[in-house]
Amino acid sequence: MAAGNGRTLRRRPARWDLFARGRVTFDALEHLVGGMGTGVLALVALLSLVITALLCLVGVGLFLVPAALRGLRGVANRERGRLSRWGTEELIAPPPPPAGLRAALADPAVRRELAWVVAHASGGLLLGVLALTIPVHAVQDATFSLWWWLVPPGDASDASYGLWVVNDAPSALAVAGLAPIEVALTMMFAPRMARLQAWTGRRLLRPGPEVDLTLRVAQLTATRAAALDAHAAELRRIERSLHDGTQNRLVAVNVLVGAALRALERDPATAREPLERAQNAAEQALGELRGVVRTILPPVLTERSLADALTGLAAACPVPCRIDADIPVRAAASVEATAYFVVAEALTNIAKHSQARTAVVNVRRRDGHLRVQVVDDGRGGANEHGSGIVGIRQRVEAHDGSFLLNSPPGGPTILNVALPCGT
């Protein structure tokens, strides 16, 4: 595996392409089903808003407005949570809507939620239904001949399948030929439909500039505290490495050199052994010291590039790993060091805990962010409160970046990190 101009030179196997495409398709179908669920809730919320508006014409609905708006906010927050778990951007819920009808309608967040509920209750729900219809038809077509044979002969003759007339066994078997086409259509369009379904939510439910700045201040305060904790933990780790390793080696060197000097006074022939042991201890101390220095800032980041540094990590990883890096412009040294740490810690966790067969690291510089994605096909179930993941989150949040881990039981595990790096 080698990287040139920020890209991997190894051509991925076709079987891996098909497997990865299948994973993407199932992931898209999962999100479409989730979006269809929130689409049903949005339809219920929309109907309640319409009924409340009609009742307001006679004055009764004014008492129902707060409950209808709370229902709208609850459905919108559910969609915000779903989209935050899927992408790299966390959609923060705004404060509760104002109590009065006029004040609520003047609230930009409420107006955007009203626009979203109309779009999602119609287009989002329709996309979810359409996305599930194609794979259901594929299963139906693949098993059509079986069901055709189970039907009594008198009822099975001249059965129509759309414009296709099925009147014998060969024509019934021919229906199964539609299944691969429908599977291919699902793999082609399901990811696009999932992104289209989520587009209105990402555009209308994101916090606007009018969101109370106290939320941002609180977030930055927590980020600064996490950065200080991460810095203190890093200093303690370096101190332990130097104290428990390098310092002990140097003490051994000092003792052995002293023993060699005393041996020279008594019998110069016996001074060779402690000198050799002192040399070995000094070499071990030097190696440990170099290891500590590399964990602070890998020299390869300064000498070469982030893509080359990550290629070195992939080569040393026990799990077969592929690096796909597209970084036309280098980021700040601190940002690249954090990205390097994220990948190193993620690959260590994959090798120790995931039982994965393959791993993929994607690095892109897009929209003023350095985006890192680490995917493995292991058993999943990664816990954010263990296995060094807390350290990854703290490092990322110290840069005011975003961190998202998706690791359902059975896999795959997908880690998405976005680090601000300027335009």
C-alpha cells in the first residue's frame, strides 16, 4: 500500500467494491426506514396543526396551539437526533417555542419547522415508501415461480404480471430475471434517495444565527475543559513514559558505568561486561525516548505529509487497512497531528477489539474541514466510554470539531470526525 499525491495507488478488489456498495445500500435503506418513521410522525403533526388552525377560526383552537407546537418541536427534535447520528454535523435543538401564537409564528425556528413538517410529511414519507417498494418487489419477483407453482393449475393459467402474461412454467421463471435489475436499481438509487430525504431536515432544522448564544458559550466552555483535561492527561502519559521507562534505563546506565569504573581499578578485564550492559541499556533508553517523541508529534508529518503518515500506520496495523486520502492543501500542524492520533487510536482499537477483517480510512478536506472516516467490518458494539474513544472525542472537541461514532452490534463500525482547518 502506498500513497501518491494524497491518494492510494492500490486498486481495490471488485469483491470489496460490491461488499462496500451493499453495506452502503443497507445503511441507506435503514436511514430511509427511519426517515419514513419520522415522516409518519410529521404527517400526524401536520394534521394536528391543520385541525388546530381550523379550530382557531372559531376561537377554540387557540387553546390547542401550545400543545400542537410542542408536538411539532418533539417530532422535529426526533429528526434532528436521527440526522445527527447519521452525519458529521450535530443538529442542536433550539429553545422551547414561545407561548403565544403570534410570538410563535414570529420565531424563525418555528417557521422553519413548519416548512420542514410539510416537506417531510409529503416528500420524505414518499421517498421512504418508494425506496422500500423496489426491494420488496425484488423479493416477490425472485420467488414468483415458487408461488406460481403452489397455486392450483386452474387458477394459475394466464396469470397477469403487469403487462407480462404468465401462462406456463418458463414464463413464471422468466419473472425472476427482473429481480437482479431491481436489486441493481436499489443499490443505485437508495443512497441518493436517503440523502434527498435528509436534505430538507439538514437545511431547515439546523440552528440558525438567532439561536441563543448561551448554548454556544456552554459548548465552548465544555470544549475548553475537555481540551485542558486532554492536555493534562497527555502530560501525565509522557511523564509516566519518561519516569517508568527512560529514567529507569538511564539509572541503570549510571550504575553499570560506575561498576565498570570500579572494575577498571581492580581488574580491567572484567570491565567489559558492565560496559556492554550499559551500552544496551542506553540504546533501549534512546529507543523509548524516540517512541515518546513520536507520540507527541510524529516526525513524518513534518518531513512528508499526513497521507504518508497514515500509510505508515496502515502498514503497521495487523488488520488489512486501506488509506484513501485526498488532501490537496495541507492543514495546520495541530490539526494534522490530531487527525493522525484519531486514526492511530482507531486502528489500535480495531486490532484489539473489533475482530475485523478489513478497515478503510478516508480523509478529505472539504468545506473548510478535514474530514476523517474510519470504517471496519468487525463485530461492532463499540462503546464511547471505553477503548480510548473518550480520548479521541476530547482531542477532536479541543479543536471545536465534531465526533460521531456509529457502531451497531454486528457492525460495521463507522467513526466520523470533522476538524476545522480554514478554507
